[in-house]
Amino acid sequence: MTTERVVRVSASSAQFIAGGGRDAEIHTLREQGAAPGDHVRVVDDKTGDDVALAVADIENSKLRVMALPHEGFTKIDGALLGWRVERALAWRQQLGLVGADCAYHLLHGGGDNVPGFTCDVLGRVAVIYAYADCLRALGVKLAEAVVGFAKLDGAVIKLRARGGAAEVVQDVVGKVDEACVVTEHDVPYEVHPLAVLNVGLFTDMREHRRGLARFAGGKRVLNLFSYTGSLSIACARAGAAAVASVDTSAGVQAWAQGNFIRSKLDWKDARFSFETGDAGRFLARAVRDKERYDLVLIDPPATSSAAGVPWVLGRDYPELIAKAAEVIPSDGMLWLASNAVELGSLGKLAHKGLRVAKRSCAILEQGGLPPEYPTPAVQQHDRYLQTCLLRLS
């Protein structure tokens, strides 16, 4: 159940919301009588003026701002959510992303005025992430709007709560298959909408996959943390001389091999190799065996304990970069990615690792999120993705 409760905020919080902030940090929600998931009217504590309609996310100490007074909405309901989805869909259509079997990002939190939610469309289904348990009920309404406006078969809402969980909590609207094949720039990938949190394809990497073709042709490529093989496939399709994919999971390696087949690439070809194991151990062996790679790709998770090897991005990334440098010849390239905002500049992190390896580098290219990932200018932390291409000397 939700209530029309009034929550008062400071002048600075009111200004933050008026300036585009959609995830307002408020630590007095419970003290003001708000319960998790309440729909509240936000007012300026000093002037008494209406500021917004929002959802009280007690778990994260945030007001999820859904509408401003000038927009004319009197409640947070299907009509409001439908308006948000319709506008978001129009932008993705303008970008040329929408199609019967296409994979694309439809909603990106506050940038699309649905804070606390993100949504990927995968062919005929949508995967919606809700970032607090109290948002699940509203997530179902959002899913109904997405299915209706995007003309989909169904949607799954996955809870992405703080700290993670052993099992994925999810709700299903309409018809959602266990697996399907989607395309991105006409490249096919198998995805699993009802699987764990990650379904097999990260839409935020779309343009980076496409861009790798400029650098991979004729090169010996090593892809660490290769997951379901999308970066490896991009390089193979671009004519790489060899592509080695390394991941800790035998299951995702088999998934990657299936994706190679879908791109009419013979994964058994001598040019391609798939190794199940830890990236650091792979590099140690590669150094010992004097292997060389012209292009090394590193796109690691923020944290992991796969294969019994603990991994923390901020702590372990520089050391891994140093190890990777040992297998890259002069004028070879190192492509790095990070989804942890708190790490700061990825270029500085790379410099730290390369200094250990006694290598110098030049930054060739830096990147981030594609244009279907809009973010409020006052919420820079929402632009979480960084990529950096380096040429080593």
C-alpha cells in the first residue's frame, strides 16, 4: 500500500531536485513517518512550496523523484509511467536502436525520469532492474507500460538490492522465455532473461564492441574476463589473427562458443582459444611461455570470488595491468574498462599499474556510456562506465 504523505526537504535538497536531481539523498524519511515504497509529496521545508512527487526508498535513504509540479501529474501511476516510457522509446527510435530482435537500453534511471529503475529490451522481452525491494510493486506497473508501448511479449523485473543476494528475486509480466537470440548491429547473441542478474549481454558496451574493429584486424588479441564472448567476437569478426578468451566459468565459455557459431565463426579454429581459469594465473603462465598479444582487453567485475580467487577492482586492477603489460610488445595496445565510479580516472589507474611494469603509454581513446544512457548532469556518479585504450612503449 502507498500513501499520500508529505515529506519536507531542505532548501538545498529542493534546489537539487529543481536542478535535475532525481535521486535525492534524504536521511529523515523514517523520522518523518514515511514507509518503504510510500508515494510522497515533497515540499520545501522553508517555503512550503511543492517540489516533487516521489517514492520513499528507505533502504537507500533516497527520494526517487518521479514528477515535478509543472508536469501536471497528481499521482505516480500508470499514466505517468507510460508517459516516461513513450518519451524514452522515441529517443531510442531516433538513435535507430529499436527493432524486432534488437537489444538496447530503454530506461536509465533518473536520466529517463524513472529513478531507481533501468531497463534493457532484448528482442521481444524487457529486463527491468529495480534497485530497492520497495520499488518492486511500481516495477510491475513500469513493466506493463514497457510491454505495451514497446509492443513486447513480456518483461521480467529483477531486484538489484544493496549488497547482492544469493538468489535473484524477480517478477514476470506476460511471456518471457528462458533464452532467446537478439542482435546488436546485426551481430547475434544468446541471452537468458530469466537467469541471474546478468543475462549475457551488457548493452552499455555496444559502441565499444563496434569500435574495436578499428584496432583488432590482423592482431593477436587476449580477452580477459571474457564472459559470453562479445568482445572476442567483435575482434574475430574484424579479422583478428588470433583471439584468446579467458574466464573463470566453463558455462559462460560454452555460451561464448555458441555465440561464435551464431556469427559463423568456427570456435574450434586454431585462431581461437577458450581457457577456463583465473586471469592473473593465465598471465603468469603466458609470461613464462613468452606469449605476446598485440591487443589485450580487460573488462573485469567490480568484485568476484570465482574459482576461489578474490577480486576487488580498486585493489587488484593495477597489479593485473602490470602483469598484462608483460605480454604486450612495444606499440601493442591495452584496452581497459571499469564500472566503478569511485576509482576515479581509469587512465591514472593504468599509469599506476604500468609504472610497476616499468612501461610508458599514450592514451589513444577514452569512452563511456552510449547515448541511450542519459544521466542528470547533477548526478555525475550515474555515468559509471569508463573505457581507455592505451598504446604501450
